Amino acid sequence: MMWQARFRNGCLMIGDAVGLAVVFLVCAAVYRYFGGEYQLLEYLNLWPILIVFWFVAAVIRLYHGNVFYPGAPLAPVEELRRMFFAVTLTYLILFAFLALTRRMTDYSRFVLLTSWFLSAGLLVPLRSLVRGLLKRFRLGQIPVLIVGYGHTGRQLAEVIAHSSYYGFTLAGFLDDEPFTGRLGALNDTVPIARKRRITVLLCCLPFTSIQHNLRDYLAYFTHVSIITNENGFPISWAYPINVEGLPGIELVNQLRQPMPRLLKITVEVFLAAMGILFLWPLFLLLALMVRLSSPGPVFYRAKRLGLGGESIEVFKFRTMYADADKRLEEMLAQNPELAAEWRSKFKLDNDARITPLGRFLRKTSLDELPQLFNVLRGEMAMVGPRPIVEAEKAYYGEHYEVFCRVKPGITGLWQVSGRSDTSYDRRVGLDLYYVFNWSIWLDFYILAMTFLEVARCRGAK
């Protein structure tokens, strides 16, 4: 595992350096284009700042574990938070150096400040691209074993297969229950791992079984991760406590705190207003295209459930033919397979009701731009659980009371975690995780990854 993690660290370090340099030089070029004066050589002379960033990032532990002992990667939101502080500290060191050497006037403050904020937001999506390339070409993938072939183990295997973030490749399952493809029983875990030179173990067993085997696992494996089977277990805001020698954890729901809620509302209303202000030419162009593409209204008002289960109208650019409801009834009546697909997912992968322009709008997520007005009206959030229809409440079961405590969002955790390719159970789990684990950093991470998903044209089908 060591060399795979170090290789991934090296690729991420190179990607970070390239990203910092490109953002810096692009900002300088834009400044020059609009009339600013500068000497390119002067900006290139600041290249040692890349080494400073690497040092800061290593100290903050932005890579797998650390340089000397690679471990599992950071959680995505924690990576974004640490990246912000690493970039900020790097630029503060640069500002201090320029001030002490009295060279601040040699450089544009626009270039320095703009590249600072853009780097803080863009380096994490850039890392996602680097990880995607590594997975595609099977480079630096860390082999792991999963013990436990239950629902959680199989769900984890699906995440490993489709996600490039963690850099894992599944070597196989171990379980006492026989099944096709099993590598061995639980007692065979260490011998099989030693034979295959695997040092990372993912445990998806009941806690009683883990406690029984943990001593043997820790005697060999360098990394043992215990994966809970509870969707949305609130771990992001869990703090260790000790009551008269009794250890425990305190759980905090940030979305139930008044100040964090006010911060979220303020930031999102500001972003929605800025989005409408700067994107109004695009709004007009898309409205004209929808009007000319097929007969019918420009906007579609979708009935969804909002805060507290109240019915709201979610605005979208129309992507279907005006008689879409009639066409749906006919298709479901004539094709039992489509009817079963509709009952399962409340959508069709190959939906004949969608116009050619509508497919483009959905693919690029441009059909959801009018929901910025829902945000200003206080009905939706920029980031939140996906809005659902009445019939979908059954999929949430007893968890719906938790789910409906927050406003639905234009984008959310499921949209940046596979989107249309995500199973419904996984969507429910991601929505619950968002509610329990919310932080402003989680929202910033989702927004940053949303731009990446849109750029990849991985919108709704």
C-alpha cells in the first residue's frame, strides 16, 4: 500500500502545483488583457511559492496520511477545508515576503487576491480530475479486503468500483457465510492478506464480530477501517467526552443551531442573487430557445415537497413536450417494463417525452437555473436534499421526519455522487448524511463539485 499511496501523493502534489501556477498566470493574463501592465518574468520569479505550498500542505496533512506514513485520504469536506487554509497560509507568506522586501508594488493586487480565492476553490475539483485519471489508467490504486458480505459490504464495494476519490481497488470479500467469489472465511483474513501483500482492511461486520477479530487484524494490517451500517451516522460533528471516567461522544446537529442556519441562508441568498444578476443574458437566451423548440410554456412548475412537507412549485425550463402527462400514461399502459421502471425510480432512462433541446438542458443542468428564484422566495436552498414528490416519501420511511426539516436544494450530495447512476437507497443515505453532517464547508464542497459535474455534462437523464 505504501508505494501506491506515495504515488498518489506525488500525482496530487504535481496537480496542485500545476493548478496554482495556471490560476496565477491566467489571472495575470486577464489583468494584462484589460490594460494592466506587468512583466511576465517578474511573476515567473515567484515560482518558489509552489515549494512553500507543498511544505504547508504536508504540515496540514493534505495528502494520504502524511509524507512518511501514508494512510487513508481525508474526507472530501475536510480536504476542502484544509485546502482553503493551506492556500490562504501560502498566500499570506507570499504577502509577508513581498511586504518585507518592499516589492508589493511590483505585482498587481488584483492578480494576487483573485488567484488566492480561485486557487482555494478550484484545487479540490482539479484533484478530482487527477484521481479520475489515476483510476481510469489503474495507477496508484490501493488493494483492499472487505470482511463482511452483508448489505454494507456490498454497498461499500459498489462505492469502491465507481468512486475514484479513495483510490481503492477491491481484492475480494471474506465472510463465514459461503457465496460465489468468496476468498475465504474470517479466520483466513490475515493469511490471505499476507499472501497477497495487502495491508488495508475494511470491516463491515457487527461490532461483536469486530471485537473478536480486531486483535488479529491490528497485529498485521497497517490500516483497519470500521464501516458502520447506519446511514447518516453523525460523525462530522462528534466530539469526545469523558464523564467520570466513562468515555463517549457528543453529537451536534449544526442545522439545528440558529447561527449556522443564519449563515447558510445569508450565503445562499447572496449566491442566488449574484447568479441571477450575472446570468440574466443566459436566462433570456434559454427562454427563447425553449419557446422556439416546441409549443408550450417556457417554464415548468414541478410539484414537490418543501420544508416541513409543505407543497411547493419548483421552477425549471421546460424540457418535455406540452402533452407529456398524456404521453406518459400511454407509454406506461403499453409497456409493463417502463411501468416497473417508473414505479422504481419515478423517472425513465430513455424518456420519449423529452424534447431534443430538453435533453441538452438536462445534460448540462441548465434546466434548473430558474430555481435560483425559488431560493430568493425562501422555498429552496442552493444546497440541500433533493426535492421529492409525495409518492417518494415511502422510500424515506421513518427518516422522512428528519429529511423534511431542511429546505430541498438546487444541488446536493447525491448530485455530485453519481447523480442519475446512484441507486435510490444510496440517495436516501446521502440526503440523511447531509442533514446530520451539515457544515458550511460541506456546502462549499458540494458547490465546487457541482461545477465540475456540470462541466463533465453529467446532469440528469
